[in-house]
Amino acid sequence: MPKTVLVVDDDDNTRRFLTVALEENGYDAVTAADGDEGYQKIEEIMPDLILLDVMMPKKTGFSLFKQIRRKEEFKDIPVIMLTGVAGVLEEDDAQAEGDTFESPFDSIREGLRRGIQKMREEGVIRPERFIDKPIDPEELIEAVRGIIG
Amino acid sequence: MSTPGAKEGKARPTLRGAMKRLRLAWKVNGLFLLILAGALGISRFLTNLDLERAEIAAARETSIATSERIQTRLRGIMMSHQANELVSLVDRMASENPAFRDVRLIAHGGEVRTSQLDPDAGTVGIDSWPCTVCHITPTATPAVTSETCCEVLEFEGDERALSVVTPVIGEEGCNSATCHSEAQPGSVYGILQADFSLAHVDALIDRQTRNTLWAILLCMLLGTLAAWWMTDRLVGRRIRTIRAGAKRLAEHDFSFRFGDSTGDGLSEVTGVFDRMSSELSATMTELMSTKEYLQAIVDNSADIIITVDPEGFIKTFNPGAEKVLGYTKEEIVGKRIETIFAEPKDRDAAIEQLENGDHVVNYMTHFVTKDNDLRNVMITLSKLIAPDGTAMGTMGISKDLTDELRMQVQLMRTKRMAALGQAITGIQHSIKNMLNVMKGGAYMVKLGLKKDDKAMLTEGWEMVRGGMEDMTQMSMSMLDFARTRKLKLRAIDLGELLKKIHSISHAKFSDAGVVLSLDIPNGCPEVVCDEDGIRSVVMDLISNALDACSWKQYDPGETPEVVMRIVPSPGDQRVEIQVQDNAEGMTEEVRKRVFTPFFSTKEKKGTGMGLAVVARIVESHEGDTYVESAPGKGATFRVSLPIQGPSLREE
């Protein structure tokens, strides 16, 4: 029985090519266009893995992620977060500080760092993986395969 | 009572001082001597007066006694009609009394006369004289009286005589007279008049009068001297001191005090003088300190403070002005004020503005320094008006903004760099999203080719093409944003501009079911700005509002509306353009970020550049952009522009 992957992304094209790539590689793909719809789909189908876009209007990927992790029956579903921000985790681990050049990324990175920090403090286990946009579908499939086989 | 000489002597023990003291001592002592002499003279004169009065009384007594004696003797003589005896009697009497001058017997038997005053009169025989009692007319003779009386007679040559008139009373045997046989004993039948010279008494009176005159003169002289001395001592000297004090006061020496404690009228004056002096001193001290304080403000101010007379010549030039403009006060005062204006026309324009009001506030212009450097200054001009209302010229307080402006330009550059950084990251973000789609599309193209699936290939290709189109569009809007267009500034009527925009756009709004309305007040001022720039600002704002309106689900009966409004605020020389919609409004978070480049709430629509471009254009006009909004309350975008246009102009 093929494994089911839920794709939560507000961008139609991204949902489309991720679906194509997943199905091409033998997974069932289910999509949702925003956080609320995503949560609804999780409840409906109990996916084996979730591909979750961070930057979404209304409900961000992080709030949906926390919602999943707090819920006992969903907290073990592996999540790959799709971000537009490069190297967030690496920098987070290195505790990079003293940036002098302020850019919107700084605030986004800072937001991510705080989000991750908060997740840790709240006992929320971090996502299995972050993958940067632009997404290379083949690389993504590799990652999915690495987690759920 | 100390003398002024002694005082001065103490101060300056010189020969002149000693001489002065001596002279003064002589003056004072001499005066005492004179007063003493005068007093002696007066007392002497008064004694004399008494003596002379007694002498006159004595002369009178003697005259009366002599006259009565003559009369007694005469009576017998007359009875006997012995004329010779009468004459010798008169002569004897005259020799006995040196004052005796003349005697007349007026009787029935005739008059006997002998005279010392007129020796030539001689003695007239008694028989040759008619009886005056019987025959002489009453007017020619003294009235017959029964009492002895005296009278003073005056003769030629100021001679005076005391005339004593005694009645001759008839006795027994008198009847023997020839023609007067009817005469009865006891009746008055003649008078004896004896004159005594008053020359002696007159001489005494003359001397007395002279003495009196001299005494009066002396007293007047002494009185004058005493008065002079007293005046000088009590008033003159002190008035001189007051004068000296007043002079010192006039020379602004307020330390002078009389300290007069005599308590008389003058000391009241000097007291008033002292009080005035100390009050003046206090006032002057206060005035000086106020003046010094004001001067210190002017001197220590870093601002350029210059006053100019009504003819346009520099009158004062403070150290702040010296420092900024490089001229010393000495070399610039008296020169024309235009010397320091880079554009003398600017000064004329400012003065013209000043004519219409009391002040010209924050007028931006350029000064030129001694070394020909340009300084950006913000000048505030005020009229200088004397208390009586006459114009004294103008005062300008100018702030040298050159460095500040340079820093502002620097800051703007820094801000621009930051904005550039934001833009780059924003662009990167957008590119990543587009690349994401294109990468996905490319994957599908590859897959379609591999599987010979034309539908997938086409779909993938469409995604790649869409991404390319998005990128093209983004690069276009980036060009819009990045273009550093030189502002074509001119004064335009914003009301007219909004009307034009309204006429171009209202059809598009009507098609979308949105009402576009105008709210323009009368007399809205012309604003110096770049018309194309401001037009694109307003166009962007209303198109944004139109989008907002089209996303909202309006209640039935509610009309989507966008209002373009002009709100002048004359106080701060700005005017505001407002674009108000009644759409959904926005959260505080969104409100804060609307002007950030690449920020968009429109998901796949728009580039997130529109409002950033708006802010950019407004900023280049030195204007400000604000948004007022709350969820469900619609939004009002406000663009505030300076009426005079931007002051900062980069070369």
C-alpha cells in the first residue's frame, strides 16, 4: 500500500509539481492550500508524511506544525518544512550572531529561530527536515524516501 | 561744625589746601568781627537817638521858660510904656539864650520887634506900630489866645524856629495907655511871640538821620554777608555737592552717597537723591545684568544673528555669524546685507514676505562665506520696531543647516542602502519563489519528455513560462522603483490634478461597482511638486483601494466607495492628499509593513512594489506617508506634502 504524503502550500504550481513528483515516485499525494485545510486533511487521512510550507497567509506553517505536534495522535507524523530562507537551521545551530547587515531575512531568520526556540521550550519536537525553496523535486523525493521509505 | 577746607586738607595735605584753610578761617573770623562791629554801631546809634530826643525836649522847655520870663517882664514894661527898656530886655534875653532868634510883642500899644535871624530888621519904635489887637487884621497875626502854645515856623534856607506864643494879660494901671483906656484888668490885650532857632536841633536830627542810614546800610551789608555765608554753608555747598553727585550719576557712577543726616529740608532732598541713586544703581545693575544676559545669549548662540538697518546695512553681527561666515564683525558691519546672500534675490523675496507679516519663519536660503563657500541656512526674519513705533530695520536668526543637511543626505543614502539591502533580499525571495515554480515546471517538462507525455510536458512548460513572465513583470516594477527620476518641480493645483485623475479613472471604478468621489476644499494652495510623480502616487493609491474594495463582501445596501480628498494645513505649510476606502481594512501588523518593498497581501497578484514606489516618490518630495486602518474599518492613506516643495536637493 502506497504511503500518503500531504502537501500543504498556498501556491498552486508548487502543489501541482510536488504532486506529480510524489506520484511519479509511488506515493499518494493529498494537497491543501492553507493551514486550516491542511489540519482538516490530516484528521481525514492520517498522512504518513507532511510537506509543509512555512510562509502561508492566515495560518503559517509553524502554527500548523505546533498544532500537529501537540495532538497526541498526530505528533509522530514526520514533517518536512519548505522554506524560502536558506540555511536557517545551520545558522540556528551555530547561534550566528552579530549580523550587521539588516535584511528582511534577518527578521525572518530571527522569527524562525524564535519559532524553533519556542517549540523546544514547549517540548515540541522539531521538524524532521527543512528544505529550501526553490525545491528540487528529485532532492525532495530523496528526503521523503529517507524518512518514510 | 567742621569746615570743608579741613575736610579737603585731610584728604590732600598740600600747600594749596593749607592756604585754602587759612582763607576760610579769615573769612569766618572776619565775618564774626563784622557782625560784632555792626551790633556795637546799632547799640551806639540807639543810645544817641535817645540823647537827641532829650535835647529837643530840653530846647522846647528852655524856649517856653524863656518866653514866659520875657512875657512876665514885658507886662511891666508895657504898662510903663518904656520902649527902650523893652528893647534892652529883648536884647538881654537874646544874649542869655543862644537859641533865641526873634521876639515880637503884639499889643494895643504896637509891636516891638527884635530879630537875631534878621539883624537888619532893627528895633522899631513902639509908637510907630499900630496896635495889632485893635488895628491889625486878624489874618496877619497869630490868634489871640489865653494859653501859651508852641509852633514850629519854617524860613527860607531850611531854617526852622520854635515859635512860642504867650498871651499878655491886662493888669491894674494898664488903662493909662492912650487909646486903650477901655482895657480892663484881666483881659487879654496882646500876645508875645518869641521864636527860637532850631538849627541846633536840626543839626542833631541830620546827624541822627545819617547815622540811621549808615546803620541800615551796614546792617544790610552784614545781613547780606551773613545770608550769603549761611546760604553757602547750608545750601550752596550742598547744592554743589548735589551737582557733583548728579554729574557722577550721569557718568553712571552709582556709588556716590551724601549720607546727610542734618535732618533739614536739603537733607530730605539729598536723602531723596541718595535713594534715587541707590534705586538707579539697583536698576542699572539689573539692566546691565539683563543686557549682559541678552548679550550673552546673542554672543554664545551658535546661530547666525544679524541685525540690519532699514537701508539694508549690517548693524550687528554675532560671534555665531563670524564663525559660520568667516567675516569678523569689524569688516562686515556697515556692509550691505546682500554681501552674505548667495542669491540677493532670496533676501528681497524674504523681505517682501516680511512686509506682509511680522515674521518670516524658517525661510531656506544660501549664505556665502568670506571664502566663497555656500552654506544652507534656515532664516527667521523679524521686524525691529522701536517702542515709539519707528522701524529700526530687521533681525535675522539663521541656522546653519549645511552639516545637518549633509548628514541628512548621508542618512538618506544609508537609508537607501538599507532599502537596497531589503530590496535585494526581497528580490531574492521573489526570485526563489519564481524559480521554485520554474524548477518544478522543468521537472515536469523532463518527466513529460521521458514519458513522452505531451500533456505533462505542456503543463510543465506553462509553469516555466509563467515563472518567466512573473520575473519579467518583477523586473519592470523594479525598474520603476529603482529609476531615480529627476523631479520636475513646479507649482500645481492639486485639486485640478485630482479632478483629472477622477475623470480618467471613474469609469474603471464604476465597472467594478465602486464609487470614486472627490472632496476638494475651496482655496486649496498650489503645491510645488513633480506632477507625474504625484499623479502616479494617487493612481497607485486609488488602484490599491479599488483592489481592496473588490475583495470585500459588502453587505446589501453598502456601497463600495473610494474618496480622494485634499486637506490643507496652513499652519505647517503642508497639504495632505487622502485616499480613503471602506474595504476590509488591515491588521496593525500589515499596516506597519504596507510600504515595505515586496510586501504584499495579494498573494499571487501584484509584486509588492506599488506602495513602496508611492512611499519612495513621496519621500523624494520630503513628504510623509501614513495609513490609518483597522480590520473592518477601511483604510485611509495620507500623503503629506510641503507646499514649498522639497528643500533638500541633491546635485
